[in-house]
Amino acid sequence: MQANDTPLFYIGKTEAFGEQFDAWTDRPLLQSMEQGGVSWPSSCRAGNCRTCIGKLVSGTVRYEMEWPGLLPEEKEEGYVLPCVAHPCSDVVLSEGY
């Protein structure tokens, strides 16, 4: 694999129950979780309502929108919105605050 090759998916896990899912790079984490049978709270799926907010315990994500509905402090503390966050590595998420 060359340095600029991106895998099709990474490994995603939820912290509370240790559920594992394929975190596809071409879709938001929430969609990958649902396709993998992981139940996660959600509503708007647009990064506005914050129902799906979680904390990124490990890993990195990217957003295709300029700024999702997170406060700067929340983003700095590792909170993410899985409905609009795409994985850039293996990730571990914990629910809510």
C-alpha cells in the first residue's frame, strides 16, 4: 500500500458495549454503525440537532461540512457528531456527554 492509498474502511467500536463495526470512509459513522447493527441515538442526520453526539475516545474523523453543530470547546474535548463525521482511522466512540 502506498502512502496516499486510503483503505475502504476502518474498524469502529463503541466503548460501552464493545460493539464493532466497519467504519466506511465514504459515509458518516452513524450510517456505518447502523449498517453494522449498532444502535446509536439519532434524529436529523445533518449535524444540527446533536442527538447523536458522542466522544471520540480514540481515532480521527473529518467533516465534509465546514462546521458541524459543535461548540469549539466540544470539538477540542473530542466530541463528534457521528451523523456527519467520516473516519480517518480506526475509531472508538462513547455515547453522549
